[in-house]
Amino acid sequence: MSTYHESLKNEETLRLREIQKELPPFLMEFFRGISQTTSTKTRLAYAYDLRVFFRYLYEEHQTLGGCMSTKLTMDCLSQITSEDIDCFMEYLSFYIRADYENPENAASLHNDEKGKSRKLAAIRSMFKYFYKKKKVEANPAAIVDTPKIHDKQIIRLDVNEMADFLDAVESGGGLTEHQKRYHERTKKRDLAIATLLLGTGMRVSECVGINIKDIDFNNNAIKVTRKGGNEVFLYFGEEVREALENYLEERLNAATQEENEDALFLSSRGKRITIRAVQNLVKKYALGVTVKKISPHKLRSTFGTNLYQETGDIYLVADTLGHADVNTTKKHYAEIEDHRRRKAASFIKLRKD
């Protein structure tokens, strides 16, 4: 694992420990128990979601209401019913996130079906663990229905938009006068990032973690660290190669901070570029090209669509995108599958020419 990903994992571990201080003490055993089967990132996500759940109990529960999370014991879990969890799911549609120390910082929030499903998954995991360990006599979360997730149309760039997007990155067209002042200094980097995302379908988290030594120009390959820490090589074409080579001429002479000297993509301050910075630069260039809301993930979808349309091989798309389950890929590209099936009908002639 690269130094960058080790550093990121350490940050997540420290953050998890901080969040645990706001949760019931018995959850320490839960997080420790699932550490061998889940990533630090997953456990941190569970911690955030369980914090929302226990705050809800503090505010709304009939018997646990008013009890601070840090004072709850294992016996308190037995007072939580499936109806309580159903009510929590409804509560998530709109709620006020209280700040008990600074009430003026309270914020209104809402969760869509995916947000509710993630929080239910955290609650289920918690109850499943303690039920398996025989610390609780029942698992009320197991009988709570998962919110139905309505499929959304995949947003992607079409062929013309993709070309216009890359042209905008290269020329600075559509930028404000303020943005144009910085464009000349960053355009080679930005074009390398945009071309790499569109040409390989890598995740933005994978992109920012690349080091210079990860690029293999002999084989037109680049090493990335996937979810779960697996390292794989992604292969790129000549357009990506050209953009990377042009940027590297500039990058190798750039001033960097010592801990970021190996990073491929740098910020204007010589630090490894952040995920947020890449999200912002993609959004910036896309605004002048399309009305669609384009993000790095939408560029990933664009790559996946192009690859599937060219090859028709859903397993190749799944493998290249790093999907653990091909059904995830099939779901995303079901629209294209349907179009292909409709098109097939036009080739069949029965009685008429």
C-alpha cells in the first residue's frame, strides 16, 4: 500500500476513535469485532450513521429519551424494537441536527432512499454482531424493510460533450476572468487529470493517490489502489499518454512539500491534490459545456458507457471499473442493454421485406 493510502487510513482510524467517544461504550467491542472483515472507511461510515441513530434515541425514544449515548449500556439495546427503527427511517426524511454546545449551529437535514439504506445497514450490522455473540436476545433490525431505491438515469457526457469538455480544459473557454488568471498555470495538470479520468474510468480517490513511480510508459499502464487496498494496473491510450507526458515535463520541475514529493498531481501549494479540488475543477470546466451536473464520477460513467458500447462485454466493463459484483455494472448499464435488445428486433424479418 502506498504512503498516501497508509496516511489516509491512519487519518480515518483517528477519526473513528474520535467518533467512538460520542457513542455507547459497548460499541467499542462491535468495531473491534468487525475490524477483520471491514475496511476502516466502512467502520467510519458505520460510526457516523450510528451516531445519528443514537442521537435520535436521545431525542425521541420513549424510554431511552434523554439518556446520553455515552451512558447507554448493552441492556439498553433490548429496549429498541423494530417499530423504533421504522420510526427512525421515517425521521430521516427530515430532521434537525442539533448542536448541544452551540444551538445556533443546528442544521436541517434529509436522507433519500440510499441514505436511509446506508443507516439501516449500520444498525443491522450492529444488531447482527451482538445477536451472534448472544449479547442480545433478538435482532429487531433484521425484520425492518430496506427502503426501495428508485433507479436514476445515469448522467454522462455524450461524444460531442466529451470533446467540448476536453477543449474547455485545454483552452480555458467558458471560464470567468478570475479563473482564467490561474488557468495558464494549471491547464496541463487539469488536462492530464480530465483525460486520465475519461480514458481509464478510475475513481477520483484512485486518481489523487497516484505517485509518479506508478506510471509505466513502456506498457501504457498506471498502478492504482482500489477499494480494499488491492493494487491493479489500468491501461491507457495514446491521448492519455500524451497528456501525462506534457504534464510531467512541468511537474518534475515543480516545488513540492517534502511529504508530497512523490505525488503525481499537485495543488498550487505543492501538496498532493485533494478529492475536493478535482471535483471542483471538473465542475468548473463542465459548466461552460453542458447543463448536466458533471462530476468525476460522471466521467467514470462516461468511460463505462463508451467501453460497453464499443465492446458489448459487461464483464470487461465490470473488471475495468473495479466492480466486485457484475450485477452492479449490469444495473448501471441496463438502459444500454434495453436499447440493444430493441435494436435487435429491427433485424428480424418474418413475412415482409
